[in-house]
Amino acid sequence: MEMTREEFIKMCGIMGLSLPLQASFSTDGKSKPNNNFRTDFSGKVIIIGAGAGGLATAYFLGQYGIDFEILEASETYGGRMKTVNDFADFPIPLGAEWLHTNPKVFKKIVNNSSVPVDVETVGYDRTKDTVGVWENGRLEVSKLVDSDRKFVNSGWLDFFEKYIIPSVSDKISYKTIVRSVDYSGDQVILNTSAGDYQADKVVISVPLKVLQDGDIKFQPELPSDKSEAITKAVIWDGFKAFMEFSEKFYHTTTSFVINPETEGQKLYYDASYGQDTEKNILGLFVVGKPAQDYISLSGDALREFMLNELDEIYDSKASSSYLKHIVQNWNEEPFIKAAYLTDHENWRRVRTLGKSVADKVYFAGGPYTDGEDWVAVHAAAQSAKTAADEIVK
């Protein structure tokens, strides 16, 4: 019987374990200073997408001294690490929020022992924190069992802006939409909204939905197993919201029972947890089919829907203490289009998504991994290291 990512995460949580770190960050398990990297490859690499996978790929290639350029369709970097800093007195992550593995991963991503890495995170307290489970109009409360960690007054985007982006930012071309990738000749030719680009190799680091919708054409077409994996992959819709209240009436987390569980996830959670704040910020994370309830609404109707839902769970305490809210509909982001690859995907399909093609076309990012783990930012960084190492081998 094959284990999905969701089942693996649950097992780790039950056993009190963090998700394992992958050895591919370095060959000896230790970070190395930049001047120790060696390669015979001297060509140019173009990276499509400036999300976590694309930025990390550029960073690792830079450590090898490889010439690279990043083409980003939108006006900014970060992708689903999108963050706002003016809603509360701490960063609000509209996308990637938690650390799903051991904090040692930060040093492994920086991959340079001469650089001091300082990122503060906090784990949940299994002895005090409570979790609610809402099912059929009833709330069951128990102790929280969770191995994830929260960033303290920072987030994934802050980590990238401090350690990764400074060395790659001047190589990013924004508002450059890639329409096609021709890898039929000695050089890879990319046709974009800003003209044609040429490189020796290309790294695809766009959201999987972009490939699934055929927004980027390939010449020749991608191998049949790769095309089939892209076509059959299940990608969840995605929505997040953050609400400020004058009082804290909610549990650390309140999850909803989704049947079948393969259709998605839904969770209200204390977004202020571990932060240096007195504000009561409640987050809503919902992916898959349940996200449609929120994506289909806007304005006052959406606000009232969320408050009515919380009032039912918490005895009308939400509406009476509501102050303001902010929402993020990931389906509406034109160059992202959804949340992410389902946690229930077959690991073999994920591994196929991550495989390179013809020693010219490489893939890096959350869905393009070795099948051990996927979606999370640390998994995207791991896949970026794998792609960079394969390019320069």
C-alpha cells in the first residue's frame, strides 16, 4: 500500500516527529562556503518563475558561479510566499506560512557555513494548546498534536529576502510571460512577451496549474509520461483569510471534517500564536473543494459567511468582536491560478513531475520533487538544489 504525503504528515505528527530533511542539500550533510563549489559547466541557464523554487535554483546556481537569468511573469518575486505587513503588527503570510520540518533546514538552504543563519520559530505546546474539530454541527475539543512550527514575527518571504534574494535580485526580469520553450536544437529558445531568450538549459519553476492549462508550449512536446503526470495531477483550489477580533474566543486550531478527505482541507487557526503582539488574529486556510464556498463570494457576503460560520461554532462571539479582515483568493492570481498539488497525490506521479527532460529542461518547485515530499517551501528548495546539482554535474 502506497503512502500519500497527507498520510506521511499525519504519521509524523502522531509520533511527534518533524518531516525529515533530505540529504540532497549537500553531499556530506554540511553547508559549504561558495568558493568550494566546482563545475565544468559554463553555459547560461534561464529560470522561469521567481517563486521559492526559482529563487532557490538561481541561488544554488550562483554558488556554482553559473550564469543565470530569471524570467518572472508578474511584477514581483515570491510567488505563493506572498506576505502583507500592514494588516497587523507582524507579517501576515497570505500563502506559505508554516515550517513543516526541522529548523536546521534554514542552514541547509543557505548552504554556506560562513553565513550565520538566525530564524526564530516556535512549536505548538502539546500540553496546553487545544484543537477543535467541527463535524455535523458539533465541536469536539482535545489537545493539539502538531509537529509544524510558526515563524516568529517573520515568514518564509522574510527568510528569502534576507538570505537568498540579495544575490539573485539583479538577475530577475519582471512582467516577462513565457509562451513557449523550444529545446529541439543545441540552444533552448524561449518566446516571451518581451521577445526571445536563448540559453543552454532552462529550469521550469512555474505553478503546476500553469503547465496543466497549457500556458507554456514545448517543442518538441514533453515526453508522454511527463505530459500524463501534468494532465492527471490533482491541484487544489486555494483561499486564505485573516480576521482581527477584539477578544480571543477561539482554540489554537479548529479543523473541519471533510468527506472524503481527498477533497481538501479546512482550518481556522490562531495566526497570532507565538508572535510579539497583543492583537487577536484568526486565520482561515482552506484548499480543495471546500474553498469554493469562499471563492464564489466577495465583499460583505464573504465577510458575513465567515462570521456566521464562526458564530455557529463559538456561540455568536465572532460577530460581536469582529474588527476587520483580509482575504487571498489564489485562484484569481493570473500566474498561479490555484493553491497547490494535493497532499494525496501518488508519489510516483510527483517523481515524474520532477524529472528533467533531454538534459536541457529541468523542473524545480513544490510539485517537482523526488516524491519523498512535495508542496512545502523546504521541499521546493530541495528540488531546486537537485536541479542545480544535475545541471552542473
